[in-house]
Amino acid sequence: MPEPAKRKPDCSELSLALARLAFLHAGDPNVKNLDDVVARIQKDHPGLTRQDVAKAIEEATTGHVQALTDAERQLNAIKREARRDAELRRQIAEAERLIKEGLLPTSESRPETATDAIKALEAVRDTLNKRLADSPPAKAAKMVHEAVRDAKADAKEAQRLREQIADMRQSLASGTVPPKPVRAESDASVAVKVLRAERDALAKEIDRLPAAAKARAEKAAPKQLAALDAQIAALEQNLAAGTLPPQTPAKPSPATEAVQAKRAERDAKRKALSQSEAAQIKRMAESLDRAKEKLAKTYIPIKADPPSNTPASKQLQRMAYERDRIKAQIRENIRNMAPKSTWAKATGLAGEVLNAPRTLITSLDASAPGRQGLILSVANPRRALGAGKAMFEALASPTKAHAINEEILNRPNAPQYARAKLYLAPLEGAPALNQREEAFMSKLAERIPVLGKAVSASQQAYVTYLNKMRADTFDAMVDTMTRGGEATDQEAKALASFINVATGRGDLGKLEQAATSLNTIFFSPRYLASRVQFLAGTPLYKGNAATRKAIAKEYGKFMLGSGLILLLANLAGGELEADPRSSDFGKVKIGNTRLDPFAGMSQIVTLGSRLATGETKTAKGEIVPIRHADTVNKKGKTVDAVGYGARDAGEILGTFMRSKFAPIPGAAVNLIEGENVVGERVTAASTAKDLLVPLSFRDIYATMQEQGVPRGTAISILNLFGVGVQNHEQRASKSPPPKKRPSFSDR
């Protein structure tokens, strides 16, 4: 171990000896610091303290310089600790002296590391320094120092502001933009604040200079161009991938011509992206979610979506269709929940009451195939069998009826049904009167105990058959016409118009808004309009060559099927009337029973023929005039062509219109006249029977009597399936012309 350096003149022999003893113990590998050395020394010399040992080492080693070895580093650390110990004690004594004398300390550096004993001494020192900093002399000195510092800063700031103001004034005078001043805002005196306000006012004036705007645009141009290039590249990537970028709010700012050109290019890309399928799907999904939310709340009003001319994919069409279904349900819920005035309640109840008899007399049968569905059923018998199966399933089970109609509403072509306005009658809920099938315009009949369930089942069967025939026919016609492709909206509308007409859902044109009122007065105005439109070929006027060809094919199949039916009826012994002026035209005569296989169209043809020719054919086969004109009889006298008591054209037309009255208005006219439209006497009892007994049941007994049980049963079954059946009363001698009972097809 190295010996301590020769002692200094002021180093005592005791300190030198004690230092040597400390160095001797420090050479032990188990000794780590000064505390370990002091502990070893105190075993042999209990009277020595840590301070004595540290002071001895400090006195003996001050000014000593020697080369270090690995073994001596530990000894040097002990030496440094001893010196630090002595220094801290000196600092503590100095701090106590300054506190007594009221003086300020000088700044000193802190040691890097220390032992626990050193840290304890440092804590004592720091506590004393804190007390010293809080003493009155220290606070007074601090205040003076801060005042001097603030005064110097204010003077420097005031000088800088004056220079800035002078430069700004010069720039305003010359119209140039000075360099942007570096602002160091801090608390300042009133004078400095005034100068700052003046500088800021001048800065605002400079910012309004054209040169300033140009300078800002030129400075921002590189960054703007880089950002726009990145945005355009991202938009092109989104367009190629069919995805959408995240929304970022636009921040308009001054720009150079190059930046404006890039912005225009970017905006064009954004517009193209906004019209892409991905963007439309996103908007449609959001619209669908909003519609579902509104459906849950019910009371939120719905705004109609603006029409879009952008061709939509099947996915978008499906989403729009689902959204529109939900919105329609919301509107229905709102309408049903909305408070109604006394007048609205009264008119609504009156409409239900007036339409209830029609619902009753058209129920308790399976008449859709031979009534509204006759044209499509005859033209497509195989399709009619499938719809007939669905009809009987719906008749037996409301759950099955719901499932069948949901299947129709969820077909791939369902969105096109809606856009083309193919009529699909609502099966559930409380739709508006003008949205229902005309035969079931009242819900009141469904509330009748026991009978109401049968009425409801009849409606389910009726609606299900027609909806399935309409949807199946639309799908088949589109598939045949496009050979498995997709029809345009124009083509789909033409096909849907034909199917609506063929199934008794005629277009009322300008009278569409009055449809509910017309249904209260007339038995089935849409059905009558559909038969006129079908005979006039109105569906052929719409669409293009492809749709006209497809519709003409359906006309041909119907005529072929009808001809086959008439041929079979003739072979079975039925008689046919070929003269359109006769009331038996187009009907099959079996004794005194008439079958109408044309669902009421023969009556329209007969009326048109009579009015066009001015003649009619009587039951005896005579051709008589119905138009008033002077003529010479056999006796050479000039007389009216229409004989006395004979029916003229006006009466024939009036009788035709009267036969189309709804049950309640028709009953009222019958009671006033004292006889019905075919001249039969009426009473209150017979009128009540006509208002309550279903049409299909009225002629069963008479048919059985007239035709016998086997043939009568067959004819009655046809009647239950909607084929018009009329039974003429037997004529006695000198009796009036034969009368017939009205059927639905007459209406």
C-alpha cells in the first residue's frame, strides 16, 4: 500500500498516524467506504469519532498526487469521501454564520454521489440554506434583483418594439412585406404594452396587403403541392380499390395558380369517388341505419330521398329497397299513431262501415284465380297451380301466408318490383285504404266473432295468390325477355303495368287521389278500369319493342287458353253466343245457367258493341234499335225507332253503371226503386241478405236445382274459384224477359 505523502507543515503527527492506520484498514477487500474504516478503527480506539478520522485523512492527503493502480482506487474514494465530509461540515458552519449575520451565500456545486452519512449532512445543509433563503435580507435582495432585471428587460423590449414599428411603417408606405418579427410576449410595463398594441395594429394592416397574401401563398405552395399530390394519389388508389378514404375537413387558404390547379384535380377525383359504388353503399348503409332507428322511435318524420340518376348495383338496389320498406312502415306507424280529429274518426268509421258488406260478400271462397287472376291463370296454367298451392297454404295458416309473402318481398328482383311499381298487396298491418285489394277494403268484417276469422283467412288466400302470380309472372317475363339478364327500369315499368292491369289493378290516372272515395261508391273501380285497359291494349303502348313482344305473347296465350276453354265447354254440351250485342256474348250457356270465363270483360265488349251499333240483341234473338230516330212502321207511320217501353242507349248505359255500384249505394238505389238492377222486387229482408251473404253462396242452391247434383256441384266449384255464374229464372207465358242474378263479374 502506498504511503501517505509527506505531511504538510500544518499536519500533526497524530493526524499522520491516524491516516496511516486508516489506509492500512482500507487495503482490506471487505472495506467499502469511510464508514467501514471508522468502524475498524473504533474497535481498537473507541474514543475516536468519524469526524476525527475524516479530518486526519484530509490533513494528511491534501496536495498529495500519485499514480493510481487498481488496488488504490478504493483508497482514493475513501479519501474523497473524507474530504467531502469535512467540506460539508464547513458549509454547515458557514450557513449558520450567514444566518446569524443576515448575509447571502455564494452558489456552490453539489456532489455527484454520496454515502448515507454524506446525504445526512447535505440534508442539514439544505435545510439551513432554505431558512437562509426565506430570511428578510434574502427576500429583500431578491426583490431588488428582480426589479433591476425587469427594468432592463422593459428597456430592451421597448427599444426592439420601436424598431419594429418603424420598419412596419416604412413597409406600409412602400407596400412591401417586412420579415416576420420574433415576438417574445411576457409581462411588461404599461409603456411596453402600448408599444406592443401599436405593433400588432400595424401587423394587421400589413397582413391585408396583396403582397402579404402573395408571400404567404408562395411560402405555403411547396407544402400544399406535396399534400395535394399525396391526396390525389390516395384518391386514385381508393378509386382503383373501390374503397373510401377517411373524412378530413377542408381548410381553405390562399393559394397560387399551381395549388389551385392541383385542388381542382383533387376535387374532381373526390367527386368521382363520391359517385363510386363504395361511396353509394356507405351512404345507403347509413340511410338504412337511420331508417331502422326511426322505425324504433316511430315518431320521427321521414323525408323522401332525392332521386338519383346514377346506375346502381344490385347491392345498392337491395339496400335502397330495404330502406324504403322500413320508411313505408314508419309512415304507416306514424299515420296510425297520429291523433285524429272527430271528423277524421267519423269519416274513417263511415268508410269501414260502407266497405264492410263488400268484404263480406267477396269472402268465404277461393275466387282469386277466376276473378282478378283469371287472365294470368288462363295464360299460365302451370304457374297458376303453384300460386294455387300457396293460396291454400295461406288459407290454412296465417304464419304460412306471412312466410310466402316475405319470400316474395325478399326475392332478388324485389327492388325492381318496387321501382317498377308492381302492385303487391300488403298482407299485414293497417295500410291505407287505397293500398288494399278492392275486395277487402274494410277491416271491420274481420272483427265479427267467429266469422271474422274466416274473412281474414279469405283475405290471406286472395292476397297471397295474386301477389305470387304477379311476382312469378314478372320474374318469368324478365327472364324470358332478357334471356337471364336484367331489365332496364323502363322495361320493368312496362311489364309491371301489364301485370297490374291483368290482375285487376288498373290505373285511375287523374282520379288516383279519389280512389278511396270511388271505392265507397263503386264496387271495384280499379278492376273495371283494368278490364277496359286490357281490352284497349293499353299495356302494349308502353316500353320498347322487347316489352311489347313479351306482353303480346301473354295476350296470345290468354286468347289461346280462353279459346280452349270455350271449345271444351262446347264439347261438354254448353252453348256459345257469338254476337257481341247479346248479353250472353262470351258466356257458356248450360240450360238457364250462364258461365262467364272472361272475368267481366264480355259485359264491357257488349256495352261497347251496343253503343257503337245502336242495336241490341234480345233474349229471343231479335235485333232491336236502342238509339232514338224516326222510322216508318209497317202501317206507313213515322214512329220512334225505340219502341214504347223498350230500353234505349241511355238506359242501357245507366243500367251498366248501376250494376257497378258498391253494396251500400246499390242497396239504397234498389230500395228507392223497389227493384234491383235486373228488375227483381226487393224488400228490406232481401236487401239485408244481399249485403251479408257471400256471392259464391247465392247461386249454389239455384244451380243445384237447375243442373242437378253432379253438374251443379262442378259448376258451384267453378263459382267458388271465381268463375262468374248466373242463373236465369224460368219464364212463364206472357212473362217479362228473363232475368238473371248478378255476379261479381257483372260488377
